Amino acid sequence: MPTANEFKPFIDRFVNRSQFSDKLHFTMDDIKKAIEEQHKAKQQAEEVARQAALKRELIMRTWIDQGGPKSPVGLPLDANFPVVESGGQVKVQFRGGSMAIQGKDVVVAPERHVVVTFEGYALVVRQEKGDEVYGTLTTLVPSTGEKREHILRQVTLGPSDSHRVNHLSLVLYEGPPVDLQIGLSLFENDSGPRDEIRKRVASYVSDAISKTGDILTSTGVSTAAGVAIKSMEIEAVNGRSFLDIATGMLGGLIVDILGMGDDVYQPIFFIISHHEMMNAPPPQQLKCWNDPKILNYTHTFTAISSDDGDDKGQIATAFLIKPK
């Protein structure tokens, strides 16, 4: 027997229709049929929701099986893995693409991979006739724990104004959009031991990175939503900590290296966010004096150095995000 609440919307509907008539033109059979239609529609909606939930669960299991944040599509746009219907498919959107159900299979579609490169640097203001520049560069992806360290070999820039650019195109990261932490240190060689200075700097930068929190493998979570939420938390917390710690260590690093005989350019610590990777601006060009080499960039930073004689040097750096 239908309840009073189930009767009400149909009675209201027929009553509203009857305001233009002297009689109510409906029967108990009409009400019964309308309620049955409502129940059928509700059951159909529940079945659609149930099927969508099963497909969502299948996508989440596939994502975990493929490495979670290390999968070809990276982290989801939403840690709750909401499903959308598009072109007759049920899919979940990720930073680097999508996962969709086709029949009984999950189709993984990496659609937004990027490459981040350190294009190089330009000696805008030289300290000496010819500046012998070398350095180190370290990167970290907090959500996956991927860490890379690069040695920048010594090159002489100047004294000619047509030889001011060191073009490297060094790959720092490739894959789905992530938050990428970068630490760059450059030096002008006077008399200091380069290898020892590189080791000392690498130690400082590694400390800044390692103190920013535990990486994903130590989180202890196993569900897709749990892994996604924890990874995003790590990105947010590590991002703030990385910049705070790195900034706090700059003074000690500069004093330490100056005591070893070489001139230190102000270290560069920054983060390229996954939002920037997904919405990278058009590249610009960095030119320096009469050097014919051109550096393309989406991010540029300037580093300044000063030696014992108060001779100042200035270097412009170029980092580039581009679709893969």
C-alpha cells in the first residue's frame, strides 16, 4: 500500500491540473500507475548509480595496480575519483589524462604529459675576463619520491660578448603533471676544489629535500582514495617546508663555500606546480649580448654573485615546460 508521502506528489499534480476544472479527473488506478512509474524510475537510477560505482571501483583498482601517482596518468584531479560520462563511456579524469571503461576493460589514456628542462644559463654580467662557471642541480617529485641530481660541468663564458650562453637542454622531469621541487647552485671557479664544493652543496640541497617529509612509500595507505589524498597532502606540506628550509639554509651554504675559495651565485630554490605544468604559458626567448645562442623558457631566475674585490656577476637561468 502506498504511503501518504508517496501519494502526495501525485495528488498535488492532479489537483494542480484540476484548478481549471470543476472535477478531479483521476482514479486510484491512475495513482497506482504513477507510483509504479516513480518506483521504476528510482530503481533505474539506483542501478545506474550502482553500475557507475562498480566502474569507478574498477578504475581505482587499475590505477593502484599501475603505480598510483607513478601511473601514466599521475594523480586524479579530485582525490574522490568522481566519474563522468562522456561519449557513452564512464571515465575518471587525472592530471595526465583519463581512465575509462570500455566493455569489461579499463582504457588508460595519457593525454597531458610534459617535459621540464633546464635549458641553460647566460652570463649577463661577468666578474672577470672569462668566468669559469660550474654547479649542481637537484630535483624532487614529492608525490612519488623521485629524486634526480645533476652535475653542471665547468664552462668558461666570456670575455667575448659573443660567448655568454651555456645551452644545456637538461631533462629534469617527464611524465604527467606533478609538483616539482628544484634547487640550483652555480659557482665561479677561482681556486676552490670543485668536486668537494659540489659534494658540499649536494649535501645542503639533499638536506633541504629530505627534511620536507616522508615520501609516499612510507605512508602505509593502500586504498586509491587514501593514496591520492596522502600524495596531495605530501605535495602541499613538502612544498611549504622545502622553500622555508631551503631559504633558511642559504646563509650557511654561502658562508661555507666562500670559505673554500670559490664565488657563490645566490642559490635558486623554487617549485613548478602541477597547475603550471597543465597550463604552461607560451615560451619566451632569452638572449644575451651578442651570443647567437637562444634559450627558450617558461620560468627564468637571476642569480647574483660578489667576490672578495666586490666584483659582481649576474647569471640568468632558463627553465622550460613543453608538451611531450
